[in-house]
Amino acid sequence: MKKALPIGVDNFEKMIREDYFYIDKTLLIRELLDLKGEVNLFTRSRRFGKTLNMSMLRYFFEDTGDAEKNAGNRELFRGLKIMEAGDAYVQQMGMYPVINLTLKSAKQNSYETAYYMIKAEIASEFDRHRDIVERGKEQLTLKEYEQYLEIADEKADEKLVRGALKLFCRCMFRIMGKKTVILIDEYDVPLENAYFRGFYGEMVDFIRALFESGLKTNEYLQFAVITGCLRISRESIFTGLNHLNIISVLDKRYSEHFGFTEAEVREMMIYYEVENCFPMMKEWYDGYTFGNTEVYNPWSVINYMYALAADSKAFPRPYWINTSSNDIIKDMITGADRETKMQIEMLLSGGTIDIPVHEEVTYEDMRGRGENLWNFLYFTGYLTKKSEYFKESTIYLQARIPNTEVKTIYQNTILGWFKQKIAKQDFRDLYRAMEEGDADKMTEILNGQLFSTISFYDSAENFYHGFLTGILSQSQDYIVKSNRESGNGRGDICVKSPSLRGRSFILELKVSKDIDDLEADAEKALRQIYDKKYMDELRTEGYKKIDCYGISFYRKDCEVRFGRGV
């Protein structure tokens, strides 16, 4: 039996005790201890292993106050890389009280409910340490003890909750004589949610106060690790934290600890005996660059591995879908001006765009200047770095779409937007031209639509087929049938009246390799309808009035040719 794949498993203890396949990232501990950062902010895209790493840090560093539990935590690391890194690191095991908060569940539609979820998370961590506090309460003042229990029992008011982190650290130091390790995972989820829900300012004020209590002038802090997608500083979330160490995807330190390296992916595929699928894995899920390290998306790799373990011929899919970020892409496409559309098309064709780096991009910034939007997409994983250069005191990136998976998300978002856009338009002129055999008018209308939309040319046949089918489907008078996938002697698109006495049309599409081939390719498409007798099926159904159209496309241009049914 092979080890189970850890889909959705982000608890380190469960990962090890239940013997899931684990990519060993424990040397993150060594780097943290070597670099001695007091407050460390790791910014990485969603689902790149941040939560599992935070859980791993908790089980390594935590002194639970119980010798048996500490021994059990130590056992979790048997055989892992950190145990071979040297005594200086191993001696740090079980040395500190740890408060481990995750803010990823604060996604509610009002400030009150989102705040409550954070309050409940803090209460859960206070309650987890209740035994320590009860055993050592004589070391605390009565006020400290009562406040601790108020927070643990979810009875504290917001003012007390805002100071919870420092209170926790002070109580643990009084009882255990040790400073606290603070771990805060996905700190910016409440901010992202609040931005889209309309209570951004309130949430910023609360998160700022919470962080100040634990991270600013806290003499009881050993060190802190914070994770998120973005560095939020313009709103002063980290005001006065001169000891804040920010490790973004541009940083060459820690670069291999989040996400999978190519060697790790190959090792996994060999273990599950599907290494012959490596080229597909690389095409779809590789392509990220953290520092100078090539990185695969771990969430997508594990999900595709799960599919391959059951069927070695399984097709890849876009597993990595973050709803909020997809909304951002949708908003970007909806409001795109001509320059932005050209940049999107450049990226979708495999090209790059140059963007000046703004590491302090915020959710409010993404609706501002174009370069802020591109930075937002870069730091959330929808773009990656091909190269970087320094010019006039500014770092510039040559950014590209990382891989086929992310490109598919862009393409699906564009097609979804296009369907919504054309649903609001009146295409009676197009149908009138088609009924009258007016190929020139059809060419004019379709060219106008192509000019206003966003195209992707490396999947040109799919795009143009979807483009034309979407437009034709707006008619209430005709049935539109796409035959592209059938591959058994039918034209690309069939348009027919529900009544056999009505009109019907066969449309065949070609994608030209050059602008000068448009006319000839439209003629070829029309001739193919006759040569392959695509009209026979409509005749068999009983249609008498059948017209034919050959249509060719090249980027933003098309050409239409008309022919009567014979």
C-alpha cells in the first residue's frame, strides 16, 4: 500500500501520525533560527503550504506544560531533516509557549460576524492553554487571571480582545518563565474579505490593534511568524515594527520552503509510479519563481497526483482556484481599457509585461493604476517572474503567466465575461445579414466584436469557436448546435429554426496563420462544407433551406464567405 496523499491536510501532527506522504519542509526551522528574525512576515500565494508549515513550527517549538505531550511532539520529527541539522536546532524543541492563530475563517459578510470568528479563534487558543493557567494562576494577578478567562470563555469585550496577544505572552512568562512564540496564519484574509464586503476600515483598525499588542514593544515575545498573500502596510497594520522582516516571493531566502521544488515533485511521482506523466505535471503546475528557486503549486500537484494514482491517464485540471482573486481578474477584464486588453493578450500569447515592483500593494490599490493591479496579480500568484532588473532606483519584473493551469483560469474568466457582455447586446443585424447572405455585413459586425473583446491566440480555435457560438446563441428564433467536439463529419456550428420549414445554416471555421491568408482560408472553409457534405444531416432531418458560411480568423480580423445549399 502506498501512503495516502494529504489533500487538504494542514495539521502537521495528523500528517505524520496518520502516515500521509509528506514533503519534508522542516529545514524552515533551521533558517528561522539562523537568521534570528524577531517578527517574520512570509507572503506567499494561497494554498502554497503556509498553514502546514505554521502547524509544523507549533509542534516543534511548543512547550505544552506536559512532559508526555512534549515527548509526543518530539516523536513527530523522528527521521525528518531538522533532526540531522545539529544539536543547536534540536535543543530548541519544546522550549516555548506557542499561540497559533489562523485568520482564514474570517470571511463573513459583516464586521460583527467576521470579528466574532477571530475572537472565537483567539478564545480557542486561550482555552487550549487553560490547564497551564489554572496550575500557575498564583503567579498571576487576579486581574490577569480574570481577563484570561474572559477571553477563553468568549466573554471579553473588543477592547480586551485587541490586547489579547500581549496578555497571553505576559501570563505565559509569569507562569512558565519563558517568552512566547506567536504564529499568525493568513493574516490578510479578514482584510481581503472586508474589502469586498465593505467594512475594510473597521477590520484594519482591529487587526492593527491586535498586532500592536503582540508584536510591538512586547518584552515577552520570543519571535513571531506571520503569513499572508500581501504585505499590508499603507494602512499601518505594522506601524512602528522596525524589527519586521518581510520575506516575499522576491526574496532569495526561505525560497524552497513554500511550494514544491522540481526534485520533490519527481520524487513523489517516482514513489507513486507515474513519473511518465511528469511533462504534463510540469506544463500545468510548474512555473513559479520564488527568489531564484523554481517552484510548483503544491495544492495542484497533490490533487493531480491523487487523480493519477487512480488513473495514470487522468487529465490535468485547474485545481487552484481562489474565488476572490478570480473576482479580481473578472473586475480587471470588465474595466480594461485598450492598453490593459493588449497586455492581457500579450500574456495569454506567452509573452511578458514589464512592471515596477510595489511590495506594499493593498486591496484598495488594485483599482488604481495599472501597475498596482499587475503587482496584485503577481503577489497573489496569477503572474510570476521571468526576470528582474534595476532601473532608476526601481526594481522591475518581466512578468508572465506561470503555467497552463493559471492560463486556463484567465481564459475561462474571459469567456465567462464575454458571455455576459454579449447577453446584453442585440445581434439582430447579424442574423439579418446571415439570412440575406450578406457576408460583408457579417464580416463587419464580427470584426467589431473581435476588436472590443480580449482574445487568446495560443488556443485560437477554442476561442473563436466559443466567440462565434456565444454570439449566435443570443437569438430566440434559432437553435445553435456546436459540433466541434463530435469530429464525425459535421460542420463546426449548425444554426437551425425549430420549424423544418424555417432556415438553417452550416458554419465552418478556420484559423489563419497570417493576415494575408484570411480570404483563401474562408474559401477553403466554405469548400469543405460542400466537399464533406455537411448539409446531408440537415436534409435528412427535413430542412429545405440550407445556407453555408466559411469563416476565417486571424487575431482581431475575420473574413466571411457565403454559399447556397445545393
